[in-house]
Amino acid sequence: MPDDPEKPAPRADSDSVRRVWNANAGFWDSQMGEGNEFHLRVLLPSLERLLALRAGDRALEIACGNGQLARWMARHGASVVATDLSDQLIERARRKPAVGPGRVDLRVVDASDEAALRALGSREFDVVVCNMALMDMPEIEPLARALPELLGPGGRFVFSVTHPCFNRSDSPRVARWSDEGGVVRETVGLEIRAYLTPRAVEGVAVLGQPLAQSYFERPIELLLAPFLRAGLVLDALEEPTFPATEADPASPPRPWFSWSRSLREIPPALVARMVRGGRNPRRDGRDDDPPHSPAR
Ligand SMILES: C[S@@+](CC[C@H](N)C(=O)[O-])C[C@H]1O[C@@H](n2cnc3c(N)ncnc32)[C@H](O)[C@@H]1O
């Protein structure tokens, strides 16, 4: 629940989440294009490493937005089924042709609908990817339960999220100015006031978006728990940050407003890869596939 009773209550069901993303679809598409600064500079290098796409891979994208990552995967040779809850975003994605060699098949699917997810294929996909969307979903258990059925032999699930610890809606950036014996120091940091208790809050992904959206913030243990319970294991983890560059065109005049200039030591995102686990004698479940090899 929000800390401030004056703030609007978060929208915690799929219909409400869909309404907001439909209302924001045009704005989101215009801002995201084929990948915004954050996607291209922070996320994509990690996604590329963890996805480890090979020509001909069958990929499923959950919550694809305007389809920009799906088109990128198709350019890298994957055959992609890209899904999102928002029919308006899927409609916009359909207007943009994917430039092969792979193909993109776009579908409206709510990732909280386990049956709809399972209907996408049985042991079908080499890669399932969910980029910057788990924190937009009130429920992640249905996706976690469906994954072992969706992933083919050697398949991997790759996701990215806003960093659960450092990139929270209630963690303001703080600037400190001090005169230390004639030496002026300006330092910038984050104030982390809460982490462990999951919460739903209203926020904005991109300044200027028509409607605020709901975020469902979870600590790392609760983010991973449904996937671990479903029999997946963590195979790779990255905490990417902005690359070191002299000039940052997106940087505002005051450096402490800019994550890329002032908080480079603090990762704004977390990118992880999970695979079906090996046989665990303490767990009932089918583990037919050999463990995933990171050398793919
Ligand atoms: C921050 S956007 C990310 C879009 C895209 N993955 C990208 O990185 O460009 C979050 C997306 O999650 C989608 N979404 C939210 N809840 C969903 C759900 N239950 N099922 C499927 N998509 C959902 C929204 O419609 C939106 O497209």
C-alpha cells in the first residue's frame, strides 16, 4: 500500500493494468522506439550476453510492449512469439515490420493467465524473456508455474527488472555538499528506507506519460521465490549500470539528477537467467532435461 493516503491506490488487477498501458501505448511507443537510452546502454549488453541467442532459436517474449526487443531478437535470427497484456501496444507493434532473418508473431496474452501461457506451446522455446515487466505485474506465480512447460530442452528464462534494492520508488536521490577545510565536496547517493516488505505503488516509467502506472515492488527473495519453487535455478546474474562516458547527452544540467552521471556505482537494473534445475531429491518434479550449459 502507498505510504501517503493522499496518493491514488495502485491498480492491482490485470484489467486495470491493461487500461493504463493501453492509455499510455502511444506515448510509450514514441519514447521507446527501437530501444531508449536506458534499454540500449544499460540493459541490452546484459540481455545479449544472457540470452546468448543462436540463429534459429525459438523465443517467447512476455510483456513485449511495442515489440522492440522482439524485433531485435528476430534481427539476430530468432523466431519470436511476442506477447503483451495491452492490445494497444500489440497493435502498435504490428505496425512495425520486423527485419529478419527471424520472424515475430505478436499476440495479446495476459501473463497472469497460466492456461493462456501454457497454450503457447509445450517444451517449445529455447528462450523465454521478460524485459522490465515483472515489477509491473501484480502476479508472477502463474508465469513461474508455466515456465517449466514452456521451456524446451536446454531452454533458459531471462528477465530484467528495475533493481529491487536500489531503484525503488521510495528511494530518493540525495546530494551532500560539504566544505572540508576549504575543499568543497559534492557527493550523491540514494536513501534506502525500505526493502523487505513487498508493496504496490503508483509511479512513472517515463516522465510525461499520460497515466501513472502501478509498480509491484518485491525484495529479491520474493522475486525469485516463485521461479525457484517451480524448479528453476539461477544460472547467471548481472547488475548493469551506465557505461562510463565523458559526455552524456541525456544528462540534465544538475548532475545529481542524473543516474548515469552520479550513481554509476549503483546498478539501476538487475538481469537474470534461470534454467530448469537438476534433479533435487527433496523436491517432487520432472527434471528430464540436462542442466543448461552457459557455454552456449
Ligand atoms: C515497462 S513495459 C516493458 C515493455 C517491453 N518489455 C520493453 O522492454 O520494451 C512493461 C510492459 O508490461 C506489460 N504488462 C504488464 N502486466 C502484464 C501482464 N500481466 N501480462 C502481460 N504483459 C503485461 C505492459 O503492457 C507493458 O507493455
